[in-house]
Amino acid sequence: MRERVVVTGTSLVCSLGASPEEAANRLLEGGSGLNPCGLEALGVKEAAWFGEVGADLKQALGGKGWRNHNRAALMACLAARELRKESGLEQAWRPEDAGLVMGYNHNIFSEEFVETIRNQNLSLLNPAFFLNISTNATASQVTIYLKAQAFAMTVTTGFTAGLEALDQAALALRAGRARWVMAGGAEERNEQFRYSFHQAFRRNADAGQATALRLGAPNQITAGEGCGLMMLETEGEARARGARVLGGLLGSGMGVNPGAKGGDPAAAEAALRQALKQAGLEARDVSAVFVAGNGHASQDQAEAKALERVFGGNLPPATALKGALGETYHAHGTLAAVLALECLRQGRIPGTLNLGDAGLAQRINLNREARAVSGKRAVVLALEQDRKAAALVLEAA
Amino acid sequence: MTARAGRPEVYVTGLGLNTPLGAGAEAFWPALVAGTSGVGPVTRFDTRWLPVHMAAQIKDLDGLRNLSTEEQKALDPAARLALSAGRAALADAGWLGADQRSQHGAVDLVFGTTHGDLNEHVVRCKRTWETQDLASALEVTRDIVSENVTYSFLYQMAQRLGLTGWQSTNTNACAASGYALSLAVERIRQGLADVVLAGGMDLLAEPDYTGFCSLRAMAPDCCRPFDRARRGLIMGEAGAALVLESGESLRQRGGKAYARVLGYGWSSDAYHLSTPHPEGWGTRQSVALALKDAGLKAEEIDGIVAHGTGTPGNDRTEAQAFREVFGERVPPVTAPKSMIGHAMGAASAIEAVIGVLSLKHQTLPPTINHEETDPECPVEVVRKARSLRLRTCLTNSSGFGGNNDSLVFGEVAEAGWRR
């Protein structure tokens, strides 16, 4: 029998706020974190939309000592500090008992690095900068900041990484590798990336509005950034220390269909079925679905088909957070899981902003407005295009 | 060396590798035991502007023997390197069909890498930055979002090998593939998988080479692990894959294995992004935890394949950690990076392969370029290939950010299962 893994704390930093409650409340009120971001210096005349974290991260972390940290590390350190506090572990913290699993994308696309190589001038490269673009630098900075010494792992698998991080944390907990594992994902978006992304998906700006989710429309993805973390423990450990349990991870699934193209739902369907099976649940037991929906036409179609196949006539209310947060990539899965837990606690799920195709939205029970849900179980989905999907079934306490 | 109660045993049933000393164990092992150096001048990119010029490169990257012509043309170098190693490992384990795909569709797949193939990515970044045109931006965006250099090679592998099971990429710097192997072990132990293809892949890349130059971490001539005159690391590249399999799967199909994975240990220095903990705390912890996981006492380890990068800091703290765990009787230590360079994210996988082959051949390969042991590295370094009774072998790895991973391999106990 698998030992149950529970959530004893959550935290986040995103374009809608710096706490799960604040961000969830803004979502439930219909708020959006997407705003035009300035790319004029790079020759972009039209508005380019982006889900930017507005907080002064260095200030929030105490001002000094953060000069060389990348932006994702700043978000992750801030979220981890709050997470430890929320989990009631500040006093009990023992470094060798604490682990970390972080979904994160590397940030090699940077002017400093490119300039160094282009000009063949090593003096242009700050060694500290090189260290901070290492893929595992963000996780490492968190371990250094909070002293987490059991282990640190970085998962760099794209859109599914945040959910994979939660799953790998559960694996490590069941193996007895730590008493507490901070798990989640972080993603930053520097100017070069925003420029590149905007150019690739510039139609979103031509439309003159944030169009993170336009089901069935041409690809109109808007980027975002943020960090979401959960404190995970085995139920036995949490009970023994008298921790406040926010919820539990009931099951996870992964579907892989590596050659898939053009709206193939097989990976998403497999992930959903596996997660439900591992949770020991039927489709009708799920209260809400937090879909991946990022506005990529064929991906949204694939996800819709998978949901229809798995849930049939029992499709619960669904929501797509990227309409308000943007595509936060490696951070998405955990941000969605953190917000799902908070929304379930409040008994409501947010509406979906910028819905483009009402017909498709109706098929998978997406709504423009926030609404009440009964029950405490949600499915969170993440899609790595059509070729891979991860699903998580979680339950609020 | 008995099985831990109630826990599935994990066996190594297949090996695949591409290294600067050749492809496949049959080419690699004799060269390694002979003390062959795979180090030479960098030919992959221009180093004339940099202070050092040496690396260990794979010589036949464009002609990997077990790939089709179409695969050689269609895939980028990172995918070719990983696919070739993975396919060879599946073939070696007896899981590859005549169609060059896995006969076991539910094989899990997990690889470690630092950055994947950055060379082409940097070329595109440079072009984008210079031209700021849409086509270049699209290429870079595809690199980052769609065909991400750190994991797209895994899809290419999965597609070509017909794998649809669980898969993931670990990017724990130079300990990445050790973590990938550990995750594979744990998935088998927890009953989530029967067979896992696990390993590591990294290519010699201009950005990393430049970065290590900026850190002044590279030796100008050769890698001298644990030597008084060591001056730094030599970068390398490799693709290495191991098929890990549950005892039950092995028993059912009547397969044979090279070794058992007896245990693994993890730790995080939580100290500095590049400097190891000054007292070697992290390595000591990961080694101690690996022994505990294996249910072994320190004196039951017969040989060590060290991380041994040849940098002053790593070798000193690693040796000190060994002394703390093993006391005066540290088992013989070998450091293959002296011959094959530091393959970054692939390093721990290739060193796991070396540990497994050491058990098979009852021989520890040499540490070349080692003349005089640094008194600050008080371990017995194997300078010439040594035949000895090896029942167990520890492999150890560390990465930037203080990520440490140790693995313990043991002989296959069942005589009929041994290969």
C-alpha cells in the first residue's frame, strides 16, 4: 500500500500576487495578471502581452546579498521562505531532513553569454553569471538560502515539469529520502525571451488584447512567469508533528506519445486515466478540472478530446488559469495545483479569461465566470504539446 | 549483500555507451584498462581566443554505428548520441527487436544532462541577437519552448525506440545522470516500473567551455586527479545508458545481468554554487547514505570509481570525505576522468558503467597522469589497471550547486544470472 503524501504548505509568486490566497482571490474576482510589456527598445511597436511578476523581489527578500541571483531564483527563494513559514517548520527545520524538487528551464539565451562568444572576449563574462545560468542554479540557490541538505533535484522537462516535480517529491518521500520536500516549479522570462516569444506568437498582440486562451483559434499563446511550491510530507510524518494538512496528492499520471502531432489526445488521455487509477477514483469523483489550455490550437483540441473521452458525461466544472497568468511553462503545473487547492478550500473555481471558441469551451465545461463547486477533489493537467502529458489528482482537506 | 527485506532487487542488464575512447564496452573497456587518453585539441569550435584548448571528444559523432542513415541526417547530435547509447543498452539487455525498437513497450526512460546540445542553440541566439529577424527568433523560441535542448533528445529517443512509459530529464549539473539512475532504481523498488532505460548525455559545448574558462577551472594540458600537480578539469562528452531491471522481470524472462544496484545516496551541500563544502560534508553524506541503503558496512566496499575531476577543491574534499567514511582503509580509488575527461551530465552514468564493468572484469582501470598523490588527498589512487577481488564498487559524483549522488553496485549473487 502506497504511503499517502500530504500537502502541509503552499506558496507562490505570480503576476496575480505573492500568496496563494491573494492570487486565488484575484482569479475568483476575474482579475488578470497579463499586461503589455515594453519591448520598444527591441523595435517592437505593438503591445506585447506578458504575465509579469510585479513585486520587487530583492526588496521582499531583504535587499542585500541578491546581486547575482537570477530572477527565477529570487522568486523561488521568496516562495520557499514563505512556504517554510506556512508549513510551521521554521523552528523545527533540520537541513538534512529537507529536500527540494524544482521544475526549471535554463536561461542560456542571454545577451551577456551571446556577446562573450560572439566577440570572443572572455572578459565580458562574469563567472557568477555563468554559474547562475546552470540549469540547477535556481534549486541550488534555494538550498543555500534555506539550508536544505537532504537532496535537491531539477526537472527540466518543459510544460509538465511542475507536476513531475510533485510526483518525484512523492517518490523520494516514500523512499525515506527526506522528511519534508519542497516541490514545484519556477520560470522567469527575460527581455530576450519575451522578444523571441512575442515574435513567434505575435498575433496575440495584433489582436490588441491578452489572448492566452482562444480555443480553436490560431496559436495565440501569451507568456508568463512565476513560481509555485508545495511542502510535501508523508501523512505519518505530518500527523506526528501535528502539522496542519491542507490536502493530499491522491494520484499522478504521465502519458507519452512522442511522435504525436496535430491534436492527438492519446498522451493526455493516458495521463488522466493513470492518475485516476492511482488515486482509486472514478471520473465522477472529481469536483473540478484545472486544464492546461494555453491557447495553442491543436493542443487545446487534444486536451478537450482527452477530457471528453475520460470523463464522458461526468465532466466536472473546468477552468484554464493561463487566460489570466499566461503560459508559465515549468512553473505551470505547481502554480495550478497550489491555486486549485486554495480554490477548493474556498469552494469555488475561477472563470476563464479570453475564451475564444465558445463551442469548444462548452464541450469541456469551461465558464467565463467563477462558480461554486461541490466536493474537494480536483485534477490538474499539464501538456507538453501533444507528445507528453502529466496529470495530478489532489484533494483539499 | 543480501536483498533488503521486502524490496525488489534492481539489476543492470544492459550497457550502451559512446565515449572519447570508443563506442560499446568491447571497445571502451580495453582502451580504458590500457590507460588510453581520449584527450586532444578541441576541434568542435574555435578556442584560439580562450586560455585552454584541450578536451576529450567523441571522434565518430557523425557516424554512430547503430543509427540509420535517416537518423544520422534527421537528428541533432545530442539526440544521436543519446539514442545510440540507449539503443545499444536495450540490445545488450536483449530488449531490442529486429525493427530497432524496444520489445518491451513499458520501459521507463530517464536521462541526466546539463544543457543538452547548446552549440546549435548558441549559433541561433547569436544570429537572432544580430539580426533581430522573425525567422531567427522563431528558431530560438522553438529551441526553448518546443524543442528544448535539455529534453527534446528524450522524445527523439522515445519515438525511435518505441517507448511510451514514464520519462523524465534530470539536470542536476554534473551529478545529473547519477540522479537519473537513482530515480530509475526507486521506480523499480516502488513497483512503478519493471525496466528502466537510464543514463546521461552531454556534448562538448562552447558555452560551457567558455564558462569553465571564466571560472579558471580547466587544466591546460591534462587531468591529474588527486595529484599534487593537478591544475583543473578537462571537459569531455559522452552518451551512456544502462538498462535497470527488476529481479522479477529478469527471472521471468530468464535474462542475465552484469551487476546489482545495491543502494544509492543523495545529498545537497547547500553551501555554494560551484565550491564544494570545505569539509566534504555533501560527499560524505551521500556515500554514507548509499552504504546505509545498500545495507553494507564501509569495509564491505572493495573499490571506488571517484568523481575525481582534477580540480584542487573537488579532489581534496572528495578524498577527505572518503577518509571520513572509510577511515584509514579507503578502498582503492580510480578516477577515469583522467582518460575520458569530464562528461558533465553524462559523467555519473559513464562512471556507473565503469563500476559495473569493473565488477564484471574484477579489475579497476587506471588513473593516468597521476604521479604523486597530494597529501591533502589521502587515498590510494590506482595508477595501473589492477586485478582484485571486487564484490562491490562505489561510484561517486558531484555537481555545481552541491548536488551529490553515490551509487553502490554489487556482484550478481545468482550464478545462473551472471554475465
